Amino acid sequence: MPLEPVAPELHHPVPSWRPLVTVNAAVSLDGRIAGRGGRTLRLSDREDLGRVHRMRAVHDAILVGIGTVLADDPALVIKHEYHAEGGRDPMRVVLDSHHRTPLTARVASGTPPTLIYSVGAEDRIERLRKMHGVEVVACPRDASGRVDLKAALGDLKARGIESLMVEGGSRVLASFFRAGFVDRVTLFVAPVLVGEGAPPLVAVDAEDSGTPLAGFTLVHATGRPSGAVVHLLPDKAPR
Ligand SMILES: NC(=O)c1ccc[n+]([C@@H]2O[C@H](COP(=O)([O-])OP(=O)(O)OC[C@H]3O[C@@H](n4cnc5c(N)ncnc54)[C@H](OP(=O)(O)O)[C@@H]3O)[C@@H](O)[C@H]2O)c1
């Protein structure tokens, strides 16, 4: 099974000011991406974890929100056996407006380098700058006071990042979908029901009007007893 079974000619063109953005997540049947109260819940099966690592290996950078760092403490590295030919680790990127990344976070230690997009006072950002191998970039704020996605994506592109894999969580995915900055989506759908009180794929926001954020076309799907991998493309051209 090819990693990206969607022919590039099916994609809308990627706007030149930003990298290609691929969303990847594992969801339950009821659309949850973690356990109740945001507890870590492994939804992917073993085969899917391999797919995620191989997918990371063909992207220039992987991005998560600070909520995911605090909940799961992911390292965002690629297991040795999944390294792409000629192996290089994608850059790790965290959206952390309020400088909450713990100094001991796995994403902020070891290699490859990590970029933290933050907003606000230089003196507060200084705390994060103490971390070895971490670069902290002060970004403009968006309307809700968080990292302005357009500025962060433009900065990534200027650094030579052509492809970005966005892994979550709910709030970060909501921002990407709302802004229309998603070029393709891959989901592993696990045949379990998690129930209320667990984060959904896309966080619901007070600004939401009840109309769908975006429509997608399912372009490829494969299934097995432990779940299905689905590939989707947005119906509307991304921004
Ligand atoms: N199943 C999966 O595939 C998967 C993958 C990843 C995560 N998860 C789960 O997702 C959950 C975490 O989701 P979450 O919603 O709490 O956290 P999140 O989306 O990882 O991070 C959200 C935080 O990022 C910061 N942020 C900065 N700029 C932002 C922007 N422009 N838009 C949105 N957020 C921005 C905000 O905090 P500040 O305002 O402090 O900056 C925001 O609260 C965890 O339970 C984790 O297990 C599941």
C-alpha cells in the first residue's frame, strides 16, 4: 500500500506562501481523539503506528499544540526502522502562545531541532530559550490571542519547510480547518466508542455557527478488523 495513495493531480494547488499541510489523526467511531478528560488513548493499531512514522519521515516538519505536549508528552521522532531512505528527521514544531512547554518535555529534548511558536513578552519567551536545541519564535497574535497560524506557516515556508504534518490536538486542528489551511487529511478510524467528555477531532468553539467547517471527498480507504485508514481531500480550494 503506497503511503499517500492520492494522486497529486487530484489535490488543489498548494498556495505558494505556505507549506503543504497534511492532517493526520486517529479517531474513534464517535470522533474522539483521546480518552475521557483528554487522557492518552491509543487508537491506532500497530500497523497504523508504522504508517504514521513512515508518513512523518516524508514530511519536512511535524506540528502539535501545547495541549498535546502537556497531555501526551510526545517525542515526535521517527522510529529507526521507519526512517526514509537517506533518513532525516522532520523538524518538530509546537504552538505554545503562553510559554507552557515544560523544560523536561520530550519534544524539547534531543534531536531533531524544535521550533516553538509563541506570542508575548520577550522576557517570558526567554525561559523557553534556555532549552537546548529549541528555537523560540515570537509570533503575532490571532484574534483570540494565540499564535497567528498564517504568520507561523509563512515563517515555516521561509525556513524551507515545504510539507507539514499536523498531528493535533482538537484545538489546533480546529484552527487549521477554520482557516482553510488543510490540503489533505488522513484518519485512522478505530472501531471503538469513547463517549462524552473526550476531545473530538475538531474542538467546538464559541464562534461556531452550526454550519459545517468544511466538506471533504473521500478519495481512498482501506480497512481491517482493527480499523480503517481513510484519505480525504477538501472540496474547497485551501487558502
Ligand atoms: N488521536 C490523535 O491522533 C491525537 C493526536 C494528537 C493529540 N491528541 C489528543 O488531543 C488532546 C489535546 O488537544 P487540545 O485541543 O487540548 O490541545 P492542542 O490542540 O494540542 O493544543 C491546543 C493549544 O495550542 C495552543 N495554540 C497556540 N496557537 C494556537 C492556534 N492558532 N490555534 C489553536 N491552538 C493554538 C493553545 O494554547 P495556548 O493559548 O496556551 O498557546 C491551545 O489551547 C490530547 O488529549 C491528545 O491526546 C490525539
